[in-house]
Amino acid sequence: MQVDDVIVVTGAAGFIGSYLTGFLNNMGYTKLVLVDDFGKEAKLHNLDHKKYLHKVHREDFFEWMEAHSGMVKYIFHLGARTDTTEMNYAVHKKWNVDYSIRMWQLCTQLNIPLVYASSAATYGGGELGYKDDHNIVPELKPLNPYGASKNDFDIWALEQKHTPPFWAGLKFFNVYGPNEYHKGRMASVIMHAFNQIQKDGQVKLFRSHNPNYKDGEQIRDFIYVKDVVQICVWLMENQPASGLYNTGTGKARTFKDLVLAIFHTLNVPEQINFIDTPEDIRDKYQYFTEADMSKLLAAGYPHHFYSLEEGVTEYVQEFLKEHKYY
């Protein structure tokens, strides 16, 4: 990638997309085309002080590309419907499958490398493990329509004989970090826990409804958003073998570890109260996720991943305490 290359970022006003935009700016990339639904006011502060060439509404993007097809060198397709509580598959299919197919076909036709957002939600309950092995993708059983839509596109991508010159589908695990203020219920547990501590001096965590796990010891692979975008950019710059790549740390931690790190960072006494997991998500709740990161590391990925404590400390101290954006 050259600093004068024109790069498209979809989902650019969202959490990961806006962080990627700022990260690219800090690397010297300012010729960015930002694609999103810019009508959602709550997200627009994510783009404050960002440098870019154009903002294009997601509905107008393919028409815009027809007029500017020779400009674009790379596409990061992070835009998606990400609400895991939306149970209407048709909503997810429109944005996570059909739109992504058009994006793939565009990149194939114009010879543009593509990095897109898949999800660890594709792994479902983890019955087949968490290895980014292409052979298991058709057998995976996601627990909700969001995960199903992401897996359906991965299946479609792996079946294609005509592909972009390089492509990578990133299976994001539990991402946290700056620029998620707009996400409401779907924001990370870290942001919710921070807000609860500031308001009440305590954190509410879901009680375990699985006899194999104690309360608060449900386990997730939490990854700091800075690591996520570092992986995105490294893949685009180095272009190893095309395919699906896990995007986690490979070191799962408990929710209890997470909130204790927040209490420690804020230097306040620990107080955790356990509440029942809401019934609408209880039967779809994952008790364990941990990314197998061997494929990315074997491809030569050189960077250290933030530990949970390192990521929480930076996120809380530098962003949440002052309600700052990246």
C-alpha cells in the first residue's frame, strides 16, 4: 500500500470502521472513501477530525464506483448489520450476504484486493472448535441469524472460482475499544461495566445457567480494536494466502477477569452482582470462545496482541474516562 492510494472503508462511521479510518490516517493514508449510512447522528462523532476524500452513502456506493472505478486500490468491507438480537434473517441477508456478494463481484471485476468482516458468531456453540479451517465452514451451526448470515457469505466466498486478486474474511471475536459509544445494548461488556461502576459503584454480570461454569467465569476471547485494525492493514499490505482468518488473541479470559481489570484501573473497590441472562438470548449464549490464531501467525503476522489488562487500561484511561474518540 502506498500513502497516495485510494482506499475504501465501508461501515466507516461505525465502531471498527471509524477506528480503522483513524489508524490509516495516522499511517499517512488520507485518500479514503468512507461508505456508510451517514443518517445515524449517534455515529457521526466517530469521524470527527478524520481525513478523507469522499463520504458515499452505502446505497449509492456501487453507482459511485462505476464513475470512479479506476481510482480505488483496496477495499476494507467492514459494514454489516451486526445486531445479534435482530431475529429477522432477511435483514441480515440484505446487508451481510447480498451486499457482500456485490462487493466481492466488484472487486473481482476490477482486480481490487478485499478484506471483509466475518465473525466468530459463525462458530455457534463451538461444537467444531474455533479453528479457521475452510473444511468445517459448511458444517458450522451459528446460534442466531446474524451469525448465520456471516457464515452463509463465507460459504459462498469459498465456493467461488472467480475471486479478487487477494481476499481475507476476518472472523472477529469479542472486539472492544474506542468509538463504540453509539452501539447501545450491543456495545462491549467493558463499556457497559465502566458506565455501571461510574453510576453505581458495581457491575452486573450474567449468572451462569450452565453447570460447567461458575458465575462470571464464562469465557471469551476479548480483542482490543487496535489489534483488529492492525491485522486488517497487515493482511492488505502483505497479502498472504487468501482465505478466512480468525481475529482474536488466542487467549480466552473470563468476564470476571475483565471487570476486575476495570475496577483495578479505576482504583475502586470490587463489587459484582450476578443477574439472570435474559431469556431472549439465554439458549443462544456462548460460554466459551477462543480463537485458534495459528493460521495468521504461520502467515508471518509479527505483532504482539494487547493483553486484556493492557487493552482495558488504555481504553478506560485514555478514552472512556474523558468520553474521547479515537
